[in-house]
Amino acid sequence: MPRVLEARGLDVSPALIHKLQAAGDARAVEILHIILRDEIGHVRIGNRWYAHLCVQRGLDPITTFRQLLGEYGSLRLRPPFHLEARRLAGFSERELALLEQLSAPRSSP
């Protein structure tokens, strides 16, 4: 949940903030910045527990994350990813590379 759904909130925030700024809604922009800050914290907590459980169970976090995405049908990750926010939330560079890889358009044979 935190690594996919809540993390998606990190990804969509910049576009929403930009649209609201363009519309001149400064209060909504301020609120979205607060929500983004809070979501980074939520995702960070989820990432910490995920890493803890992977270590405890002797699992590779990257391989396991990929397997979980496939198992729960979430392999359709769509960019853009808010990489800075995801880094602040504890995503590693390897995990960010995996997200980019999984979201890349697949070429047909």
C-alpha cells in the first residue's frame, strides 16, 4: 500500500500543484504541499517496515517488490515518478531504476 498507492500520491502532486498555481489557488497549493510532506512520511514508514521484513525473512527487497507487483497486478506503473519525493521516502536508486524499467513501453516483437 505505501510503496504503490501512497507513493503514487507523491508522483501526482507536482502536476496538481502546477495546475493549481496556474489557476491562482494559492491556498490549495499550500495544502497540497502539506499533504505531500505528510505522504513522504507515510511512505517512508512503509518503506522502513518493508525493508525490516525483507531483512527478517532473508528476502531481496528488489526481487520481492517486483514479485509482489506481479502478484497483485500492479505492474502497470506509470511515469512520471516524483523521484526526489520517493528518495526522501526511502526508495533506493535500485528501486527507482526498477520503477523506470517496469514503466517503460514494451516494444512488440
